[in-house]
Amino acid sequence: MIDEEKKVEEVVEEDDEGFTDVKPVEEETPAVEETPAVVEEPKPEEPAVEMNVVEDESASSAAESFQVDAIKDEKGKIISYTYPDEKLKGIEDSRNNFYKTYKKTNTIKWAVTMVLLLIIVACWIVPTSLFAEGTWVNTNSMYITIGGLVISLVGLWLMSHFIKKKTDACMKDYFKTYYQLSDEFVYGDSIDNKTGDVDSKLDTQVMVDANLYENVYKVGSRNCINFDYKHSHVVLADSAAQIRGQKALQTVFVGKFLSVDNDWNGDDLIIYLKGNKRALPPTTLHYYELMEDSKYMVVYGPKSGKKFLTKRVRDALAEIKTNKTLVDVAISVRKGKTYIALGYEDDLMILPMDKPFNPSATMQLREDTAKVLALLDAMNSRHE
């Protein structure tokens, strides 16, 4: 759907020659012995918070964690995968139908284009080469050429219009089927009253209200769905948030973004599950006080926020593992709303077009979603 960009850090260098124009004053021998000035040693700077988990062999991708067999042709090219569920197989069937239609229309487009180009060339060469000078055809060869050019260009435009319309319709059907079957596979019977489809958009204000990313300028989204989970109402969408960079828009989030009601009345709290070097941590952390920092998680907010992190909430957070597919998780807890930003890699966020659908990332998504729903259960049980 959209490419991640690395943040640009501004480095301010101190001017070592800032005081070279100040000349030293010659000291005189004091009449009375003076107490030497006490020079305080500079305090050591606190170590910077490490926002990434050190990559190791356990940080596997979805393709490695949820291995499925690949079906290859005689040349070793992957032509399909084994699908453990009919819904996953249905996604591949829809993609394959779309791609067949795309290849067919693309072939027709090039064939018609070549014919129209031949007509243009013929309208230019034939009148002057095959007809004697003075004949009507030869005399009006320029008008014949121009007429052939106009007709060919109109034909080319009409063909491109109808082919694009057909291709777009097939792609839209594929995207709709992809998300419909993916949602059925991921959520199953765990949610109720689901509404929304691939064309539904996330309100930009929801991303702004989360206060995870500073100065959000643009939010691209699709498949924004609303559903009920037990006693909670959830809004979830595929999203990409961008800010204005120095020269171009800069991406600060790509993944699944979730908003859910809560009964929290304390101050704001941000929980960040660390990821790999591709992760995009929240950009508003400098507004908060560091509460705790561990190998896999960092928490920002007032000390009073610790009452939110009950043992059950901590246990639920510990179950969510980042890897090469789920690159990081940012959680913003505010009065009345909890926001969860699940940063995902391209193997989940970019829909396959010309290559077979690999179900591994979607299989991981189902497991990740079950853990997120368990986290919502833990958050709702704080008063039990």
C-alpha cells in the first residue's frame, strides 16, 4: 500500500572556537590567600533508551514461524502454496483470477496498440508510395495521414479507458474478497456486529487523538472495520501515517491501527513493545516521563500509571512477540480510549498481485489478533 522512510536526525555541532576571541587576563599575586574555587565534575549522562531489540535467531519472520509448503514448477518457480484453510485458498483463487484477467487484457491492449500504430504508418507511406503524383490519394496524402492518426489515437484512448475500467473492477473484486476472507479467517466467531469493507477509511482524527505520532499530516487507510468484542467497541484499519518531512512526506507508521473504549481515568500512558531496526517507535515520547525500560518493553508516563499495568496486563503484553513480520507495537492509554498500533512488514501489508498468495503472514496475524484481544480482556479486568 505504501513504503517506509527512515527518520532524519538533525545533528547540531558545538562551535569549539566560540570563546577564542576572549583574551586571558593576567593574574596578580593576591595579598590574601584565596580559597580555590570548587570545580564540579559533570554528571554522567543517563544512558539513552534502546528502542530496538537485539536481533537474534528467535526473531523469525511469519514465513519461518508459520511454514507452509511451496508448490513449484519444473524450473523451480513457486506457482502456489499449500493452504491449511479454505478461506486462505479462496484468497489465492481470487488473486489468480484477477491476474489471469490482467494478463489477458494487457495482451489485448498491446495487440490493438500495434495494429493502430501500423494503421498510422500505412496512412503515411501508402498514399505517397503506391499512388502516382497528381492522383487524389497522393495529393491528399497529408490529410489521410492526419485522419488516420486522429482515428488511431481516439481508438487507443477508448481501448485504454475500457481496459483500465475492466482491470480496476477485477482488482476491486479481488481486494474485497481478500479482506472479507482474511477477516473471517482472522476473527472467526470472536467478534460481533462487524461493519465496513475494503473501501472504508479510518478518520485521520483517530490517529491524531492517539498522540503516538507528532504532527500527523496524512493518513492512508483501507478496510476500516467496526465490531464489538464482548463489552467493547473496536475500530480497526490498515493504516499508514505520514508527516511533512524536509523535502517529502515521511512515513511514521504502517500496519494495523486499533481504537477501543476504556474506563481509564488516569494520566496518559504509552507502552512500546520493541522491535527490529525496521521498527518506527512513537515520535511523542519526549513529552512523557520514562517509567520503566526492559529488554523488550519500554513504558512512558507518570508513576501512577503503574496501577494500569496489573500482573494480568503484563502477562498479556509478554505474550505478544515482535519479529520480522510484526515489527513493533505501540499502545497509547488515554482517558476513555486505548489505541494500539501494530506495525507490520510488507509481507502482510502489500497484497500479492503477480505472485502466489503466501498465507504465512495472515496466519501470524490471526495469532497476533488473538493475543491483542486477550490483552483487551486483561485491561477490562483491572477492577475485578
